[in-house]
Amino acid sequence: MERLVTLLNDVIWSPALIYLCLGAGLYFSLRTRFMQVRGFREMIRLMFSGKSSEAGVSSFQALAMSLSGRVGTGNIAGVATAIAFGGPGAVFWMWTVAFLGASTAYVESTLAQIYKEKDEKGQYRGGPAYFIEKAMGQRWYAWLFAVVTAIATGLLLPGVQANSIASGLNNAWGIAPSVTAAIVVVVLGFIIFGGVKRIARFAEVVVPFMALAYILVALVIMFINIQQVPIIFMLIIKSAFGMEAGFGAVLGLAVQWGVKRGVYSNEAGQGTGPHAAAAAEVSHPAKQGYVQAFSIYVDTLLVCSATAFMILSTGMYNVVHPDGSMIVNALPGVEVGPGFAQAAVESVLPGWGRGFVALALLFFAFTTIVAYYYMAETNITYINRKVHRPWLVFVLRIGIMGAVTYGAIKSAALAWGLGDIGVGLMAWLNIIAILILQKPALLALRDYERQKKLGLDPTFDPEALGIKNADFWKKKD
């Protein structure tokens, strides 16, 4: 099984996908005139504006739902894995894909808002499957994305999160993975059977609190090791370009693993963020595009960086040479993953470091599983639009709980391998789609900026911009 998964990943995550992710981010940055820099203040302002409605959630709730999907085990175990197989330089490439990916996140999230619609319960639904069908007119492609995403977020990706939760709790307190799986499944069932509103309320409370607590602990560790911070920063930069002795051998792997884990963590271009973005109640699609672009900064430049500096400043990591040997062997016997971060915090804050990281993983990864369910359900809703198949949602709920159980008790390598297949397939389908369909998102950005210069609170009129099939906004007008 693991050999087959590895072979599939070698094909899906070939250099072509690495270049596609970086190239798309650079292209959209140029087309939006680096809106991720110009619009930074606007992102902050919009994040706290707007209110929820019967049909949709507020901008902040949508951000929290999106972050609950982005801020997960990739920010802890994923960063450790990137460093283990790509060296410290992988962190630089994670930063790069995050910076460039913020513009990608704007494009895909704005498209989701433009082409969103209401489901049978009167709640907003949207995402790549919806905008592919409406803007591209290729229903088969939309169905392909919907099926792949339902499988990826409903069956393949939850196992990675569950595996890290189980591993973290086992490392900290010796809790058996089977016990962890049982508890997580029960709580997950309570939330996913409660609907979108319960998911949004859960995310807006848990995600900001845990992210702030985690960053605070990272700052404490960095302050204790303050003399190491400039050294670590230079280590990351030098090894990113093969200039650091010992890490030059993994230069190609630094780019590969940095981009791979960067996309896994911040999900820019993967097509997951647009699902939450479409649920927001806003007066103009670009508003949520700005907010979703900011979520990339929170995920990678803050939370992922916090993990990286904790691990590197304490020296608690191994780097695997391409020939299988260890370049650094600070942690003999520690499996690549949560153990790196736990050892780093424990070395500075003995007695509770492992437990704190385990709790962070529990909240981060659990909220990600909940977000994955919402994304999978949205794509099932898309599939059900023409012919109602209520049993599909039930199958999804049982399937995701089974995937959580399976992922918690299986090996980390298999769980991560299955997750990478899901991420890679979604990224291929989504990035190609948004490169083709970018025009409406860019028109919306220019329209938003024009109205802001006139001192208006921007509203959206798709027909005035020549945008077709944006039926929700025409009905609203």
C-alpha cells in the first residue's frame, strides 16, 4: 500500500506541479499588481467588517472557517517534515509560496464569491466546482473537481490530521491511538451533524485562541534563544540556495518539500479556501478575496514560522540526506512529525512542552477535520443540485469518521502519503481552472478599487462589468 502511494505521489508531485504552484503565484501577483502588499491595510479592515445573515456567515467567521482548514497539522508536523527532508531551506520556500500564494488565494476566493448560490436550505454555497461550471461552461470538469475534492477532503486528508493528533497525545501522555480515535470521532459526529452554522461558531472561537496561544509560546522560546534568531534566519536563507555547508545536498529537495508542505499548509491554489469564502455575507466579492489573502499570512508567515524557529533555534531536528543518512542527528529514535516540535518546546519548557504541542495539535488538527467535512459536503451539495441524493451526505459523514479512525491508528508515512495525493490532485485541477477563469476576479479587483477611490462602500454589479452567469448577484440587485 505504502509503495503504491509513494509511486502515485512521485507522479502527482512531479517538478511540473512545483513550478505550476510557484508560477501561478508569481503570475497572479503581477496581474493583481501585488495586491497582497498594496491591500494589506484593507485586508485588516475588512476582516472585522460585515455581519452574518440567515444565508451566510460574517467575513471573520468565513476567515475562521478557512483558517481552521489551513491551520492544522501542516503547521506543526508538516513544517517538521519539510525540514527533515528538505533541510532548513525548505522554510524559505514555504514563505515564498505563501507570499506569492496570497494573490492566488484572492483570485480563487473572489471567483467563489462571484459565482456562489443558495442551496435548498437557503445557505450560501460555492467553490471551484461551481465557478468552473458557470464561468467555464465545462460541467464534466466541475464534476471531476467535485468528486476528487469530496474524496480528498472526506477520505484522504482527515487521516493526516487524526494521525498527528494521535501521535502528539501518545508522545505527551501515552494515550493509545485507538482511544484518541474513538474520542475524536464522537466529538466530530456531534459537530458535523449540526450544520454550517455550528461549524462557523466552533471555528471562530477555537482557531484564533489556539493560534495566538501557539504563537505566544513560540515567541517565548525565541526570546529565550534570542541570540540564535539571526543565526537561524541566515541558516534558512543560505540553505535555501545551497550555500550552507552540509545542506547543499538537499537543495532540490528544499524547493520541493518547501512548496509541497507550503501548499499543504496554506492551501493557496489547492481549491479548499474558496468553499469557506463563498459562505461569507459581503456586498462585493473582492472583499472576501482580500480577507482570504490575509489568511495565507496568518497560516504560513506566523504559525508555520513559529514552528520552524522553535525547531531550528533549539536544534531539535534531523535532516535526512538523499542517500538515507542523517546530516543532523539531534533526535535519535524520534519519528519525523509532531515529535520534532514537541522535543523543541520540551527542551526550553521542560515538563509541559510536549503536552502543550499535543493540545495545539489537537485543536488545530481537529478544526481542520471539521473544515474538511464542510468542503466535502459543499461538493456533495454541488453533485446533488440536479438530482437529490440525500444518502450521499450520510455516506460522507460515515466515511470521514472512518477515515479519522483509520488515520489515527495507521503509520504516519501512509497517512501523509494519502493526504499528499489529495492535495496534489486538487491543486492540479484548481490552478489550471483559475488560470483560465481569472478575468472576472481581476475585473472585480479593479471595480472594487475604483469604488473605494470614490469614497463608496463597494457593491457588485456583474452585468456592468460584462461578467455572465453570476446569477446570485443579479437576483440580489
